[in-house]
Amino acid sequence: MKEKRLESPEITQSFASELAKKIKAGTVIALIGNLGAGKTTFTKGLMKGLGYKELVKSPTYNLVEIHETEKLRVFHFDLYRINSPHELEEIGIGEYLEEENSICIFEWPENAQSLLPQPDYTIEIEHSDDEQLDKRYIRIKL
């Protein structure tokens, strides 16, 4: 497991943008962290690194945001409000996971572990305890 300290949201996005160069179709990414830790900030950087130029927002109320780049469709899920695996089955989670030329990013994957495949990347983001600083600690499991 690699660990890195990131000093700001901008550095978090830059780090994620660099990681995007290693991402290929079929990749599943699990983002783990408390509310406000920086999961969506990380996703914004990842999308920028994939060449996406539109707004990236948290899919909290939609459950999934779909972003299209030249080469990939990116399904960005927020499973925070999922109460049962049945809810994911209803939205066709299997179809998203099987789509060619796509990647899936899951915020709060622990809420649906039984339905999700083993992620290719598990990104744990922890916000610094120091309220004066906007630092994050990122751990990556490959």
C-alpha cells in the first residue's frame, strides 16, 4: 500500500490526474473516506487526467453521474444513501460494470460490497485532524 500526504484540494486533483494515466477500460475504483474527505475532489482530478473538460459533481442525489471522454465512459457512483443491495440491482449495476470501454468509480463502496467486484484500485482518503490545515492523507491499494 502506498501512502501520500496531499497539502490541498488542488494537489489532490493533480495527484489523481497523474493516476489517470494508468487507468484503462474495465477499471473499478473504490473511494473510501468520511464525508468531506475529498472523494469527489479526487474524482475531479481523475476525470481531468482522462481528458474530461465538463463539470464533475458528486452524484449524491442521482446515485450515478455518467461522464464521457473520447475513449471512455465513466460511471461515478455515490452509494452513501444505499440501504440495500436491491436498490443497486434496480438501477442495473451489473450493466454498468459490464459496459465496454468504461470505468466505474464508487464512493462509499462499503454500502454495497456484496454486489461489487474486487476493485482494481482502493483509494482511502483521510482528512487531517488539524482544522487549521486542509491536508489529506491518501492510501492506495492496488
